[in-house]
Amino acid sequence: MSVIEDVMVIGSGRPLRSIDRDEHLLLAPPHPSKLPIKLWNDYEPLPVVHFPQEYVEQKFAPPRGVYENDQLRVEWQVMNGRQPFYHRNCDVDEISYQIDGARTLMTELGVIEHRPGEFSRIPRGVGHDNYGRQESHLLFYLPAPVAELVGPTRTSQPVMPPFPGWQPGAVNEALTQCMGSVGHDIAVFPVDETLLLERVHAEPERMPVHSIGAPVGSTWLYATSTVRLGYVNATAGDGTRRYRQTLDADEIQYQVSGTRTLVTQRGIVDLRPGDFVRIPLGLAHASIPDGSSTHISLLSHLELPQVVETNRTADPYSPERLAAAIERSRA
């Protein structure tokens, strides 16, 4: 079957160029070398990381790192209670995505009562704490400053008390570098929680909240010169696929809802809600949704290695495996 492969670069909505491809040859292993020396590498199938979206009862623990490099980190977290301290980042903007449950984000720029499907960005240097109720969320630490590319659905607001039953307590504030990772604190000290939260009345700035919307296609929410973060909505079609490769960015995908088959030059894998996958720069890939599908997409100009154990890997490409995915999408 003839397909189109779009060659992309980060920050551009248009392909650098588009190439006509034979789909089978695009996905198949290379022809054997005619030379007695090895000219290319053997690659493992794409690994998939999975965390359940629903809260599972457990003791409070630091967020679990999933992907990380020297400038950027992706984490998964669950909470059922207060974070044990206020936190202030020296070097990054901290973006969260609410997966499930309810979470109160308390800052000196106001309070956000997070609902599933929402993003917010805590600017560098803003103190914040969380109160979660059987919830799960993602954290993206991106090099500051981060630009917001679309208008908000709402913003943080002055709220006191920030949640029912709140009482000011003996709490600390931690100032950190290195994307807030454990062991990289600069100063930890007691704070007056009421004084910190009442600061909102002297601050003109508010934190925008963005929600996953309905339009089909890619919507970029946040950007730096080397990073893009947003979401992709897709629906099942007639089996027609358009492949994409990004020349200058690794892509992290997180499946929010629905199921789809990811077809790549390093295997084919069915993705379900709670799955993460990393697509290295330059790798041709396409999605075949089963009905409606939504996933988060993060593009990083620097390689973004996986730092957590793999749960499963993609299946090797075969025409039969691809045909089954297409047939399921048409059903």
C-alpha cells in the first residue's frame, strides 16, 4: 500500500517535506548487507511503560520518574492527602496534567481545584502545595520560561480556606534546583502557610488552566525553543495512514483515553489508557485508533531516556499484524 510520510521539525506545523512510501517496505527489516562488515545497528522493539490511572491505596511517596534528561523530566504521581511541604523551583516551570480524582493546587498565585483532563503551569519561583483525594496526575518539568500557546479555560483564584477542613499547620518550604529531584534542595525552612496563601491578593498574575478539548488533531499548549507539550485527538478511519518522523525531537506519548495501535519502524503495539511510549527522533510512526482516542504528546529536542522499568514491548512488524489493527479500526 502506498502511504505518505511527513518529515517534521519541532516548532513547525508544516512538513519539511513529504515522501511517497511503500508501507510494507517502510516497516520491514532492511535487506541483508552485500558487504562483509556491519553498517547499521540492531534495535530493540519500542518499550511501553504503564501505570494505572485509578488511585490504588498506598503511603505517600515522591513522584515516579518515567523519562528524564539534564533539562526535562516526566513524572507520574498519586496522592491521597497533603504534600508534606510547600515547594519552589529555581530552574523550571512545573506543568501538571490531572489524570483521575480531585486535587487542590495551592499557591501564592491562587488556588486551582483540578479536575481530570486539565493542565496547569506553575511558573518558576512560585511556592505551591497539593491536597489530593484518591487521585493521579502527571508532572512535566520544563526549562523556564515556558510560553502558553492557547487561551485558558479558567484561572487560579483567591480561595480561603483553600479546601474544606483546611487549618494552617506547621509546614516547611523547600527551595530546589535540578527539577525538584530528591537531594537537590537548597534551603528548607518553616513558613507561615496563611501568609503565603494570602499573598495572592497582592499578585496580579494568575495561573491559567487548560482542558483537553474536542477538535480532532494536534493541539500544542506549551512551548520553549526546544520543547512542545500538548495533546492529540483522533478517531477511527478507513485505514488510510499518514506517517510522521520528527528529525530533531524525541516524542513521549501518554495514552489518556481510548485505545489505538501505534505502528512504527520498531514494532507495532496496542496502547491503552495509562501507557507511556517514547518514539526516538527520526522514527517513522502512525496511529490507528479504535474509535475515539486521546493522547498527550511531548516533543524534546534533547534525547529523553526512559528511567523506569519497562512493562511490555512492541510486537515485530508483520503484514498480518498491521492488517488486524486496520480491521479492528474499521469495525
